[in-house]
Amino acid sequence: MTSTSQLCQSDIFKKRSELLNRDARAVLSYERARAIGLALGITLHDTLHLTQNFWAIHTDPVMVLDGAASTLLTIQYNLVAGTLAKYAATTRPDLVSLVEDILRWDVIGQFCLTELGRGLDIFRMRTSATLLPTGQFDLHTPSPSDAKFMPPTIPVKGLPCVAVVFAQLLLPPRGGSSPVNHTLTSFNHVRLPPSALLGDLTKSNTMHRDFMSSIWRVAVGSLALSSLAIPYLQVGSFVAARYFQRRHVTSLQGNPLPIISYRTQQLPLLHAIAQAFVLRALYKWAIEQFMDKNLDVRVRHGIAACCKAVMVQHAQVANYVLSERLGAQGLFEYNQLSNFYSEMRGVSIAEGDILGLSMRLVADTLAQTYKLPPSTHPDGPLAMHEISLFDEATETVSSSSDFTQAFMQYVQPRCQLMVESMGHRMACDAAVDQEVSQCLVDLYIINAIKTDAAWYVEHGVFTRKAIVHMEDAALSAALPRLEEWLTAMEVEPYVSSPVISDKRWEEFSKMLPVYRSPQAQVLAARL
């Protein structure tokens, strides 16, 4: 059990946020983010050196209790504290106290990078910082479309707020020389002291490389934030399992039968559980690769992109299907699953849109700019699938007289599928190498196969009938151990959904507002 489990019983987490107004929910999310951060005890050393304590933040089940709080937490600790810590440890020791204030939540930190009119095309940003003769800087937003979008810079509870703002540095002529309260942030010739500049004024000869280095915490966030899929899968599957066990229907024989008896409930549930265990193995392996400084930084970023693609893919499918299997109950926010889906949509875009990351990774792979680590089980079906997709793409662009046109016309629409195939293979390899239970690995493999079943049938690897029977065999092996899997995930303290038991539902119903008709009360009295 993690150190945050006690938070679940605290007043700020026992509040039903869905019953509050928007402003109150925003304030509550800040309070929860602060409570989580302080409970985790992250230090400057952790965020600077990416220790295990740092990587464990996003897989802590407490993160699923409030999506806004988890967003604020990752901005605070990764993007802001992480960026400033790099300078504090080298050229700007004066920033140490600010970083420590941010880690203690005495100061709120924001990260202003993307602009409304440019989105992912951040290298063309238009926010400007002009050096003045006094040594100060004039920070300015030239037009409405240049506003920073969508860091939550609205003041909260009187706490001071600082932001890492990315802008074009303009030098004068000289001789020889993101409910989260998301916002649009503009600057109208804001005067900043010389110390506001991170880095130096010297014009770089490798501008793009240096710019990417300055936003390196985005790549860290791409991997760390995506790992939220793990506790989402864990808590989502726990809620679904308990509801499936509790909810009964009348069988053909006229007897009450729990709906977990049906394959329609068992399949999505056990697939989600299998993915939770396999993705945890993938995350452990990916961290080791990401922290290996002997690897090309582009390879490390490529691994993060593959992880993000499959983590978001699995979580979103599970969130939707399990929510649907809850029937009408799945529509309501208090049961967590529908909210998980919305939160993961934000994760899919934050710290690098999956589609954009996929296109870049596939283009680099086809151009042989660098190579990601090969499979440790190259004879497996997922490895065969991955290799084939890239061979097909290579043949397509190589046989064309116009590489760019062929890539954009035939390969680009399939880039995300290709990156997902790499991620599936990496996840399977990690699970096998870390000895995850075979029945869970088998379920994971079957699920990955089903995402592109046509390829396996087309190449004679499996028939459709064989895939169905393989899935049934894996499910039959895993289902008797359901309670074992649920217990091993250790997430029950973090489940706030009232549908998991009759007792929870009774307690929840007592919290709801009650509306009575005065006339009905008078009539009852007369009767």
C-alpha cells in the first residue's frame, strides 16, 4: 500500500466534487494536488535526477481520484520544478529556493509553451521578449492568436504564481552583436528583470537542438503522464468487477445470476486487468531505457512515444467498454469510469500529441535516422507484425520517385497503428522478461492481435476462428484468479465509486439532495 492511501479518508478527498460548483471544484483540485505532492515528498533531487520516487508519482492510484489535481501536480513537479531545477543545479543557484517553494506548494508553477494559433508548431511561437537598454525584458503577446494556451494561470486562494514562459528573444541593434482552470494567457509589454532569463543572451548556432533541450521535460512528461493509464486501468477494472459481481439479472431458469457470469462482462474486464499488469512491466522497462544516457536521446524519446501510444490506447478502450458494461450507471461521474475517459483524452494530447509523435517516429525510422531497441522475442507474433508493417512502409516509399509524397499519401495515415505495433511488442517483451503471469500475457497478446486481425489472417498466422479460441483459452485460465488480480493491484482504498457495494450505495444516496413536495406531505399527514 502506498503512502497516499491515508489521504483517501481525509476531508478533502471524501468530498463529492461532482456536487460542487465549478469554482469550488477548481479550488478543491488545488488543495488535493498539494496534499498529494506533500504526501509523496518529492525533492529537488528527485525531479532533477528523475529518481524512482519521481517516476512513481503517476502510477500512484491516488492520481485517479481527481484528474485536475493530477494535471496540476505534473505541471508543478515535472514541467516547472523540473525545468528550473536544471538551471538551479548549474548556472542559477539563486533559483534553488524558488524550486523548493514550488515543491512545497508555497508557490504555484505554470508552463507557458504552446500558443493558440500554432498548437504543436511551437518553434514558430510569436510571444516576444525584447531586451531593453536597462537590461530588463519586455514580454509581449503581439496578437490574440499568440496567447499562451492553455496553462491554468488564474489566481487561486491568493497563492503567488510563477511561470516558465517561452518566447522569441529579440535583441535591439548593437555594435557587433492545462476542471482545471485553463486560460488564454497574454502579455502586454510586461517588464521583467534581467534575472527572468533562463540561459544566456548568446545566439546559438544550433537553435533547434537547443530549443528542444530547453523543453526536455516535455519528453519526460510524455512517458510519466502516460503511465496514469495504469492506475486508471486498475481502479476502473476494480469498480467494474465489483459491480459485475453485485448486479444480478434473472437467468433463463428464473434464478438471479450475477452479470459477471457472462462472457460479455468477463472479456473486457480481464483484458483491462491484463493490460494493467503488462503496462506496469512496460513502464519499468521504459524508465530503465529512458534513464540510460548511453542511448541516443532520440531513441529514448521514441520509446516514450511508443509507451504513450499503447498506454492511452488501452486505457481509452477499457474506460469506454467497461463504462458501457455498467449500463446507465456508467454514465455518471461519481462512478469514475466516464471521467477517466475524459481525463485520458487530455493525456493523449498533453506533452506531445500521439499522432504527431507517431508521424515523427515513423519518418525517422524509415529514414534510418536511429533504431529503437529490437525485440527480445523476435519470433513472437507481435514482433512479426511490427516488422511487416515497417517493411511494407519501406517498400512503399522506396518504390516511389517522391519519398515525401508517398509517405504523406500512404504511410502517414498508418503511422499511429505502426507505433502502436511497436508499443505492443515492447509491452509483451517486458511482461515476458519480467515473468508476468502467462495467462495475462496471453490475454494481452490476443488483444493486440485483434487491433489488426486482418494482417494475421492475411499472412496466414492465425485464422479468425483460432483467434477466438485463443482468447477463450486465455480468459478461462485467468478468470478463476480474478480475486488474486484485484487484491494484487492494491487500489480499493482509492475507489470512490458507490456502486461497488450495497453499503457504499446507501452511504452515497444519503449525501444526495432530497426534494419533497409540501402538498405530498400534507396529504400524507391527513391519511
